Amino acid sequence: MNRWIEMTLVLAAMSSACKVDTADVSDGPEGGSGEGGDISEGGAGAGNEGGAGAAGAAGVGGAGAGGGTVAGAIDPIALGNSWTYDVQELGDFALCPSGSHTAETIDQLELDGKQAFEVTNLCANVDSSFYAVDGDVVQVNYFGTWILALDAPVEEGHTWSNGSSTFTWHDEGTVTVPAGTYDDCWRATQNVDYDAYTIFCRGVGPIHWHSEDLAGNGFDALLTANNF
């Protein structure tokens, strides 16, 4: 989305870079990787990660209508939170070079009518994205318009749209990445012909981003550390 496939996917960030949890408004790494974000928004929604209801946007430790506090959210975007990834560039995708890269929530501000968080991107050559969070619902700001990156309820088969692509939650159960083993994990899959998804674990956020177009170009990123 989504940093955050993008969640997205790399989030709307990818499409604006070309701008994660894991929502992209383009069709893949060639035009910008699919939340999440991340934003964070190539992946899903995000993603980390990769936004949400304007009313009651969840601040640090706050609660949103989409369910739960930030600490227990599917994508806990809060000021100061950071996620470090082992990023692998797939094929030819210069926006997201291989290496260890950190996505960090560096600012909280009012933006286009919502409380927003600025999150740097896990892809080294992609600008920061801005997210609004309401429980498990996350929106990413795309050129002044708030677009749905992650939706609630987080349950098997729940599908949502960002206005360009659709995404579906799938239960991943327990998932192990270099940073550790996590429970209550969910894959936000972008419903396209190429391979694009982000895996989020509750209380942690995006732990695995993957976006690869039909030519084999894109990126893969695994969480190696987080600071909360």
C-alpha cells in the first residue's frame, strides 16, 4: 500500500514515482507496482503497508472505527514506527534496488481533510507516502485524493477496490520471516494477471511484499526488524 501494496503493491507511491501496504492505481511494476501498503502503502494495499475514515483517524495508541487500537491493527502505522526489509530487485526494476531498506513513519499532519502519517518507502527510489488510518482500514493519498488501500473486516475472501484494482484478504495463519514468526497473518492479494501481494500480521504490519509483472520485473521484500 502500504512504504506501505501497497501495499500496495509499490502502493500508489509507485505509480506516482514512474512514485508497499499494499493500493496501487496502476497495473503492476511497469507502471508502478501494485498496500499497502504501503504505501505504504507491488503488493497489496500497503504495504505496509502499506488510510482510513476521516473521523477518528487513529493516532499513536488511538483507536479507529475499523477495529482495534493502532497497536493491535493489521497495519499499525504510528509516528516513529519503522520496518526494515531485505529487498530483492526482480529483473529490471530500478525503483526498488536490492539491499536493506527501512520504511519509517516520520511525520503526522493534517492532509486533505484527514489526520495523515508520512511513511518513507521500502523502495529506495520511491518517495514517501501519506496514510490515514482508522482501525484496520487504511487509505493512501494519491495526488490529493484519498484511495482505499486496506479494508475491513480482515477475513477470508473479503474483497475491496481502490477504484482501479481489486484486492482480497486470504488467511495465512502463522508466517516466518527473518524478523521472526508471527501469528494472525493475512495476505492482501491484488487480483491481476501478474503476482502481487503483501502479507500483514496483526500488530506488526507488512512482513512480506511481492510484486512481479509478466516480464519478471518487480521486487520482493522480507521483514528483518521492526522497532516496536
